[in-house]
Amino acid sequence: MSDGNGNGGVVSSFLLKVLALFLAFVVWFVVSAPRRERLAERAFAAPLSLVGMRRDLVITTPVPDTVSVRLRGRASEVRALSSSNLEVTVDLSWAQQGGEVTITLRPQAINVPPDVDVVSISPTQVRFRVEEVRQKIVPIRPFLVGAPPKGYQAGEPALVPDHALVSGPSSLIQKISEVATERIIMTGRTDTFVQNVAPVSDSSLVRVAEPLSVQVTVPVTAEIGPAAPTETTETTETKHENPVRH
């Protein structure tokens, strides 16, 4: 009997070891599955974000909206990524004055999962120009479009206020001499009218700081035709001296 019990105990112990080994293998297989997944590479158009620049500085030359980023990692993680969450952020707080700026794009600037590697970035450098922001007061010109109908004429418009404060890069502010209003349609106008319009800038880099709105009064009046001819004294006397003969 004792031998039978001893053999049974050995078998039970062996089965437990086999079961433990099987469970360990299952755990290892599940845990190591991600590491055994095939690697994949994929290119993304990642948005380029320039942050931290001083408020009295402005970029005056084109800067790319996106850069090409190539990533490598487990296929499932690479597939889960999208361009919108791969923003390339560059801090420009170190820029303290105007001039030419060159920034180097490094892998550390891209927020990617720990197991995903940045294979390449293109371009690796971005160059642009920075200028100091200046302000200037310039006159406002009413932008009249069209003309009143025949028989009517437009007078000189009156603007309140008639000057604007503009703000922008120093090189453009030096050249600007005036700003215009939004379009004021004159077609079909037969009476004096008042219209509120915004002053606008021709350049996207120059903004009108104030005023936001201008009141424009445009006088429209009827044209006065030439006076009818009147008889002269000489003509009247001639008629009296030469009566009609019968």
C-alpha cells in the first residue's frame, strides 16, 4: 500500500510541475506577444508648432505648416498613430530680437510612445525671418465702388474717425501710408447715406489696431442742369425795329 501511495504522490507532483510549467509558458507568451509583433515603418505629416515667441516679434517669411516624420515601431502602435497627435513643438523663447532664425528639428520635439522610434525628420532645419512689431497712425481712405445713377453725383465722403492705428513688422509699417475701408457700394444710390465699415489692411502681416469701425457719410445729390438761355437786350430791340410787314 505504501508503494502505491508513493507512486501516486510522484505522479501528482509531476502533473503539478507540468501544469505550473504550462501556466508559466502561457503567461510568458501573453506578456511577450507585443515584443514579438512585427515592426513597421510609416511616414506622417506632423504639424509644426512654434511657441514661446515674444509678443513684440513677428515671423515675416513663410514657415512650413507640417514636416515629414518617419516612425518605426510595433505595427499595432504605428497604425494607431495619426498626424494630429504628432505635433512637432519648437520653443522660440530664446529669440530676443529681429533677424534671421534657424531652428533644428530634433526627435525629442516629437511626442511619440516609448516603444516607437523617430527614424527621420524632413526637413531637419527650418529658416525664417523675425522682425520687431511697430505701430503707426495713418489716414483712412473710403473705398467707394460703382457710381450713382445718371442724374446724381456723389460728394466728398466724411469719415469719423479718419485715422487708424496700424501694427505690424517694422519693414512694412515704414512703407504703409494709408488704409482703406471695406467696400462701400455706390450703385443705385440717390440720397446721402451713412454706413459703418471696418478699416482693413492689404497685408496679412499688418493689422488695424483701432478703430474697429468707421462711420462714413457719403453725400449724394441730384445734378443741376445748365440754365435756360435768356433773350439779350439787343435781340429785343431788333425785334421792335423790324416789325413784320403785311
